[in-house]
Amino acid sequence: MERELTPVEARSGVVSGRVLTVLALSSVGAVVALAWLFLFPK
């Protein structure tokens, strides 16, 4: 039986999920940018 989350706990969970999503997207973007630079040098 899980206990109820307080609004603050629920909000912090949403925020941490959002932060993780942004970190994942930015790291993927960085990898893609680096790959692009290596694959298509000017």
C-alpha cells in the first residue's frame, strides 16, 4: 500500500522528471552535433 504524495512531493517528482528529460535531450543533441561535425567537416 503506497502512501499519498503531498502536492510538494508530486511537484518535485514532475520537476525532476522534466530536468532528466532536458538533460537526456541535450546530451543526445550534443552527440548528434559532434557526429555531424566529424561526418561532415567543412
